[in-house]
Amino acid sequence: MKRWGLLLPIILVLTGTAFLLDLALGTVSIPPDQVLSILLGHGAVKGSWETIVMVFRLPKAIAACTAGAALSLSGLMMQTLFRNPLAGPSVLGISSGASMGVALVVLGTAISQRGARLIEGLGLGGNMLLVAASALGAFLVLLAILVAARWVRDVMTLLIIGILGGFALSSVVSVLIHFSRPEMVQAYLAWTFGSFANVTWQEMHVFLPVLLVTCAASLLVGKPLNGLLLGEDYARSMGLDYLATRLVVIALTALLVGGVTAYCGPVGFIGIAVPHLARVVAGTSDHRRLLPVTAVLGGLTALVADLIAQLPGQATVLPLNAVTALIGSPVIIWFILRRQRRIFV
């Protein structure tokens, strides 16, 4: 209990520090005291600093923190549901569905000139069109998963169906890429790199409420997740409605992953790696404590990844997924080696 009382405040302080640094560092470095002055409404020495922080960096930092928490929570729930340490947010094909939605817009309109003119006539374009297409793709995959989950009793079978469905959707994207112009392919590939900077204040009105509500709902399923962790028979002996719990977990995961992917692109590795870090840091498998630690650690990890991607003081911005892979891959490898060592010792 004493460890728990110190743990969360320390992680929150680290997250707050990373949040402040994310606002201060970048192509233009701004002193942290000036960032605090801007956030408190007192302005800054240079007017341009206030514009950089409030218009560009603050929504990006909020998006990073929220998206990191959402992906990490979804990863933890998937690993618990499937009892598979390598299960991640994209395991059910949600990210693939969102990616296909974007591909149909970016690449499909390049093939169909009539479709392109229709979109222009409706006044659609920019990020909001990609968000709508991505959300619709994720939603359709969610419906298919929920239907399958009602008929498929074995979670491993459902896992295999999700993986194969993801491959099928990726093959559709490959066909679209084959018939598209190079500049349209480049636009789609840029989206797949992932970026928290895609979320502006305009998109924040939908992005933030949806993810905050879903994250809050995820924090309330700690006890049912503990039941799932011990297997179906034990969960039923506790009086847990196994099928209903499974459907709720799948729906929450789909909303979390679909929301993040729609706005930030298919951000990888955070959802797989952070839950393992959270288990080590928290020192428990009790989801009632593990869920909040995972959420805060996810936000911290996403902020650190965004800081590295910005290369403070440089004009270059690295692809976000390249950075998350560099952070997440060693964690996953370490976990696998640690688990193998336990088996053979």
C-alpha cells in the first residue's frame, strides 16, 4: 500500500515534466518559465512564442498524452482478454479497418476522378475527411467483431479471425496503392507514419471527449478483467457474465484504438509495450491498480516519443512510428527474454 501511495504521484510528476518539455522544446526552444507564463495567461517576452505554444504545441501535447493513455489501456485489456502478452491494440484488425478507410479516400479518389469531384462538391477535405473515413472503417470492423464475438466462444479463435481480417484489409490497401499515382501513395504513407500534430483545436472538440469518456469507462472494468485473467471457468464461478464482459472489453478497445487511429494515424508499439512496463512498475496484476498506472505511463511514453521525434533544436521531425518502435521493441524483447528465463530457471 505504501508503494502504491508513492507510485502514482511520481509517475504523474514525470508526466507533467514531460508535458512541459514537449511545449518548450522543438524547432524553436522556449524557456520553461515562459511556457508556464503563457499557460497561466500572463503572455511571454515574444509574441511568437505564445502562438507556437497555444496554437501548435499545446493541442499536440494533449493529443499525445490522451492517445498514449488510450492505446496503453486498450493493449492491457487485449492482453488480458486473450491471455497473450503479445496481443496489442491492432490485434482485432481495428487499425487495419481505419487504415483502409483512409486509403479508400486518399488512394480511391485518385483512381476515380468522379469520386474526387464529388468530395470537392460536398466541401469535404483536409484532416476531417481522413478522420471521418478512418472512424467509419474502424466502426465497420468493430461491428463485424462484435457479431463474430457473439458466435465464437474461444478467444484464441477470435484472435486468429482478427489477425486474418487485418491481413485481408491490408491486401485491399495494397491493391489501391498499386493503381494509385505516386504523389497520392506518398500522402497515404505520410499518414501511416503517425503524428500527434494532426490534432488541432478544431478536432479536439471530438477527439478529447470521446477518448476521455472511453478511458474513464475502461478504468471501471478492473474487477471483471481480474476475472478474465483467471480464465472463463473461474470468471463464471465468480458470477461474471463472461460473454457480456468480453463484448464490453472489445467495444472499449475498438473505440480507443479507432479514435486514436482516426486522428493520429496507426501509432504502433505503445499499446504492446506499456502494459508490460506498468506490471513491473506497479508490482501487481490487480487491474484495479494496474489500469490507472498503465494509463499514466502510456501518456508519459507518448510524450517522450513525441519529444524524441521533434529532435529539439532541429528543423527535422522524425516519423512517430519509427520512434515508438525504437522505444517499444527493446521492452518487448526484454519481456520475452525475462519470461523465458523464468520458464527455464
